[in-house]
Amino acid sequence: MNIVTNAFDAEQGLAGGAAINVTIKTGGNDFHGVGWGYDTNSRFQSRTFFQPTNQAKIPKNILAQFGYAVSGPIILPRFGEGGKSTWNGKNKLFFFTDLERTTQRNAAGTTRTIAPASLRPDANGNVSFAGTGATIFDPASNPDPRLRTPFPGNIIPASRIDIAALELIKRLPLPTGPGFTNNFASTGVASFNRTNIDTKINYVSNKLTMWGRYSRSPTLIIDPPIFGEIGGGALNGGQLGTAPGLINVVGVGGTYTFSPTVVLDGNIGYTRQRLGAEAFDVNTPFGLTVLKIPGTNGPDRLQGGYPFFNITGWNNLGNDNTGNPFLFRDNQYVAAANLSWVKGAHSFRFGADYLNPRINHFQPQGAAFQTVRGSFQFSGTATALEACNAANTGTDVCAKPGASQSVAAASAFNAWAAFLLGLPSGAGKADQLRNPNSVWWKQYALYARDHWQIGRKLTLTYGLRWEWFPVPRKDHTGINRFDPATGQVITGGLSGLPLNGGATSGPGLFLPRVGIAYRYNDKTVIRGGYGQSSDPRPFQDVRNAYPIVNIWSMASLSFNGLSGTSGFIPVTTLRQGLINTSTPPDLSKGTIPLPPNTGTTTFPKTPMRGRIHSFNFFIERQLPAKFAAQVGYVGTRAVGQMGFININASAPGTSDAGRPLIGFGINADINSIQPYATTTYDGLQALVTRRWASSLFGVAYTWSKTLNFADNDGGPRIQYLPAKQLNRGPASYDRTHNLQSYLVYDLPFGKGQRWAKEGLASKIFGGFQVSGVMSIMSGIPFYVVQNTAPALLARGSGQVPNQVNPTIRILGGIGTPTQRGAAGGPWFDNTVLGGPAIFGVTCTSNCSWALENGARFGSAGRNNLRGPGFFETDMSIFRTFSISEKVKFQLRAEALNATNHANFNLPDANVNSTTFGYITSTYGANQSRQWRFGARLSF
């Protein structure tokens, strides 16, 4: 494996952060083999920091890995009379094959809130809300929600309960505990299975070497539902149901030597990736056949299963995963060719790269609520009373006796009542109008590089690379692209339009690379380099562009003679079901208008990719006592980095009227993938190593800072472009200090060592090796935010609180009072003016934070606070037994997080939360000490 992260050689490209080249092993003239098995079992795991003291056992988690690898010359049978019966490929034809199986079984559990038996139909089919403290108003008692009257006795009669609610309640398990909240404990076992198989054949001759490989990796993940048949979410937090996968990779390559100074090499490859996930109920259209809700399940099998029911204050019912089901059928074609030519002190290399990914997906998503099966929200306002307020006071209704002037807000019990009545406050669906939803794109590159040995001490490597990313297309048409100049969606390849929809990607980018190495003396080398790379972000982000994926919410129907202009009027009933009143798009047209309230993704007519500038300077020095050291500076500037930018975001206080595209009637977010900002990285890096015999020691330290506007592929919180600078701050993955150390040490006992070289002592004490890795890192930053206030009215953007105190104290508390009693406390000063009570405490003066309730974004800086640091030590001990000169057997014991040090997640950073400022969970793959045991046999 070869990994380059800065100032690539000209041969490396079509990548931004790192160029990684992985090579499968090759066979040789001798047969070699190895078999291994490793086991990690929670039976040997230590308790985690927040594990309840009354929980006697560590939840089950068993991870097993086992496999083998064999290589050698290929031996084939001979046919015909006389001579040897087999042909031996020694010096000519070799093979390598391996197989590794990974299985994991882990106990999953969660505590959720469901309706107790008292809120379910009794023997007569009625539901009483006595003892809840909530008043359930009958939405049919008066057309006006301000004049509703309660159900007699606070009881919903059986005749009013919707059939869908009855069917769901029949399948909903009863609580496992008392009360109205956190009353249901669900447990189960999630499983993961993966098999990796590789086969490679190599042919060698005087001038030609060739290889061919095939790899196969089937996987299966199973995540059980929380409530059994009616879902409620995945118990282990993944994709509900089964998630099978299969990856096939095939490749061939070769090298031809024309002369000792001219060599040609090349390779081609193909990858087929089929990944999917579907709930256990996908084969039955439960929404139509059992719940009898019109408009839910569609004709495709993948549209089957239970719809999504979101009931405020209670756990979701049905399949609530907006990305489930999905089916990915992705293909990727790659090719590369290189010509090497050595001429005197110059070593020239020329080449070309080709990459052609083709994604073909079924996954109708793009919103936080709508699913392909249909989705319904029950807020409780349908069974609550609307109060008279400044907006309607003085009307005839509010002047009437009995009109409510002040009422309690809708509660979770009102929401449950609305669900029983089948009166949702929101309803919608995600439709994929073409299957598969595809994006196909290509990437081309050419390069030339010279490695020039100028003198005995000085080497110069320089080159130029050209990369081009043409506009993508779909499988049967061109790409869909929203055009902000016309307010229309353009579909390339239709109605006489070109496949690129009129978009052009320009002539590509020319990217210079240069590196220098100077040998100051026999013990000192100075190195430096500079290179440019193009932003490699793929075009798959436009997969869900309208109209292929149509996310819609229901326009309000009439109820009791009133339309749903008020939030207290349901948008539909479960008996009426889902009705999309908008006209479906005509996919045969080259231009399609964007419907009201519909957003989409797009890219500019001339997408210009940013450049990533990388540079470094290092001094390497051989030190006494077999030590070696290097120290240097590494920098990166990603200029014009591509990101999701909402080109229809409005200024604070302007609402939809301030959207730039409102002139076309477009009042939704339009996220464009385009150059947005700059990411900078500056780091001081140092490394000290020592090698002796078969042992190794090293310490690496980095002092660095990364600044950006948004992380990875995400968009900034504040999308209004004139306020762009408010998003600049440390990257969420930035760690100022990073210290890593490692040790591999053969104990000096046994044959060939310093002590106990022979006899019984050698057999007892020989063959031991110890190793360890220690990581110490400073904390990562986090962003203090708030729920967007109604007065902000900046469409497309979020909001942050005001930071009143210029310096926020870090208090260092871990855990809440609920988790740790008096030992719990906030990580930082979490006093908020106007915020909720936090464990019974509210702040009214001298607060460090204040809610921003106006038409302003807020003053809190992005990522200006940091969480806890990170410390972990992994240790291992190996014992190798020499069964014979060529056969070795090894036993291994590894302690991951050997000191059982707890590392913590970031604190709750939302000022509207009742746990604001508190750290409530641990961080990392090894949240407590785990032991892994293994055995390995090699020959």
C-alpha cells in the first residue's frame, strides 16, 4: 500500500486529500501460506464510563475474523504420452489467493416511549384520557378550531377511531415499564457478515509480465426493528431490516520492456457494486391492504411496507427511515497507461488515466420526513383549541361567548388523540419517477514527469498534469440541471437539447508538480515540494435533482368545511389518504417548470473546479544511537472548494419574498454544487524513529490548524451569501496537537537473541514480541447553535445564539446529574438568557449566552469552543513457535484501550436543549478496554 497526502507526483491525481495505491500480493517460486483467526468478545470487555451500575453484564458483542492466504507456482497437468505428468509454472506462472470471513453479533437495546394500555381501546373500543391532565377537543364539534368543545368525559368513542390506528395498535407491544414516558425496553441482536475473496495470477517472461485479479466481497447486515412487525426504527441505529451487498472487482495489467531504458505498463479494471437495504415488511403493501390508506404504497415491490407515522411525544411507528429501502447497482471502469524512458540523468514518465463511475440507484429521498411508502405527522393541534390572538382578535368568532382567549399548548396526549382519529397535521411522500436514478460521469487525465538527477547531491522532480471532468449524463438521457436564469429544469438529450443540457465544463485544469531533494551530507537530506490538484468532488450529488425524485407534501384538504390554512386544521384524513394535487412532471420534455414549494439540487452552467495547492519542506537527519529524525512544514490551500450553496437563500427578515428566485415563483431551497470558499491547513510535523534488529520505535507529533467554511461535503449553516464570513472557523475535525508513538520490540530471549539462546530456557522464554501504540490528541471544536427562531425569516439558513461573554469558561464537567449525581456537571459555561431550565436551573442575569429571537443570525462564532482531548493506548504480546524451519505458529493477545481510559463525545451544543453544555456519552471505537485473541499459522 502506498499513501501520498501532500504534493503528489504528476502520476498521481483525480484525488484531493490522499492518493492511495493498493496492490494485492503476488505469488513466487515457493509455496507460502498463512491461516489466522481472531476473536473479540465482550465477555472480556471492561465496563464503559456511563454504563449503569445496576447493569451487571456488558452487552453482547462478538467479533470474529478468520481466513487464509496461499501463493506459489501454478502446476498444470500435462496431456499426451511420455514425459512429466505435470507442468510446473516455476519462474513463469504464479498464483495468490486469500479468503477472510468477518462476523459480528452485538446485542442492541433502547428505551422508547409508547402509549400504555390505558390509552388504547378498552373492551368497548373506547379510549379514555382520564388522568392524563390533557383535554381532548373534538375537531368535529365546531368548524372553527377556536370554538371546539371537549369529547364528553374526555373519551374518544370507538366509532370515531380510525381503522389504521386500530390495526397499528393491535401490533404495538405493551410497555415493559410504568408511566407515560420511557416505558418500553426493546432488545435484540444485530448481525454483520462479510467475506473477502481475492485471486491473482501473474505471468513473467524476459520482456513481458502480466497479471489478472478477481475479488469478491458479499456482505449481509441485519438490524431488527424496535417494535417487531410495525417497525418503529432500527434497534441498532442502522438500516431497518436486511442490508445485503456484493462487490465484484476484476482487473488485468501488464508491463512490457522494449529496452533497458524504455518500459510500458498499463492496467484496466471493472468494479460492480450492488448494495441495498429493505425492511422485513417490504413484500407486502401494508399501507393499502391492512391500514387501507389510499395513496401510500406504489406498484413497485420496493414501495411496500408500513408507512411512517410521526406522533409528537411518542416513538415513531412504521418504517421511519427516509432512505429505506435502497438498491444501488454501481459500475466503475478504470484504465491507466504509462511509458517510462530513462535518458542519461533523466527518468521520464508519461501517462494517461481514465475513470468512468456509473451509479444506478433506487432511493427516493431528499427530505427529513417523506418516505416512498408515505408519511404522516400528528402534532396534536387537531384535538386542541386554537386561542384568539393578535392575528384574529376582533373577528366575529373571537367576540362570541366561549371563544378561547388563552389555552394550553397541544400535548403528547393531543397528538395521540389526533392519531386515533386519523387526522394528521402533515402528510407527504417521496416518489422516484424513474428507476434506476442514475448519474454517469467520466474523468480524464494526462501527465508528463521527469525525475532529474542533477548531481550526486541534488535531485529534481517536476511535471505537469491535465485533468478534465466533463458534464455528467444519465443512463437514457442527459443530466437534469436547474437553470437559475430561466427558473426551469433542463433535461439534456430531450426536445433537441444536447446531453449536457447546455452546460460545459471548460478545457480542464493544468496542474504543475515539482519536488526537490538535496543531500547536504551523508546524514542530512533536505526535501521540498509543491503541487496542484483539482477538486475531485464527483457529480453524484445531483442524483436526486428534480424531476427524477419528487418530494411533496400535501396541500390542505377541507375539514368541517374549512381548508387547512390554520395549523389546527388537519391536512387530510387517513381515510382520504395521500393526494398529490400537483401535476406530475412530464419526463419527455426537455424543460420542466419547478413546482411551488419544491427544491432541487443543481450545478452552474459552467462548473469550474477549485484547485488544491499543497506544499511542504522537510529536513531529515540521521542521529547517534541509530535514531533518525525529520521535521518540516506542510501546508494546503483548497481554493474555490466545491460545496452545496443555497442560491435561493434570503436575507434575515425578508422571508420568501427575499429569495433571489422568487420572481420565478420559486420559494424553496435550490442547492447548487459550486466553488464556494477556501480551506487552509498549516502544520508543523516532526518524527523520531529508531530501528534495531527486528524492533522499531517511533514518535510523531503534529501541531496544526485547519480553517474552513463547511466540513467535507456539507453546506454552511448560514447560507445567505453576503454573510458568508460568519461560517469561517476551525474545521470540525481540527486537532491542534496530535502525538502518536509506537513500539515493536522482540524480547531478547531465545534462539538468536542475547539471552536464553538454547535449551529449556529458550523454549520457555523465546519467541516473544511486545508492541504498543499510544495516541494523545487535543479536543475537536464544536459549534454552539440554536433552533431557528420564527423572527429570523432567513430562508435556507440556520441561526446561532448570541455569545454575551467574550470568554467562555471551560468547566470540565462530565455527565449529567441524572447520570452521575453531584459528580455530573457541564463541560462549559452553559448559562443562557431566555433558554429552557437546565436540570432545574435558569439564568436571568450575567449569562454567557442569550437566545437570538430577532431577524439576525446571532453572534456565536463557528467552532470557537473545543471538547475533551483524546488518549488511548493499545498493547499486544505475541508468541511465535517454530514448529520447523519453515513452519511457524503464533499466538496473539491484544488489549485495545489497554488503560481503559474513557474518551468523551462533544457536549450538547444546542442552547434550546435541556442538556445544553453536558457531555452524555463516550467516544471512539474502543470505548472501554477490549481484548482480542488470535492465532496464526504460516509456512
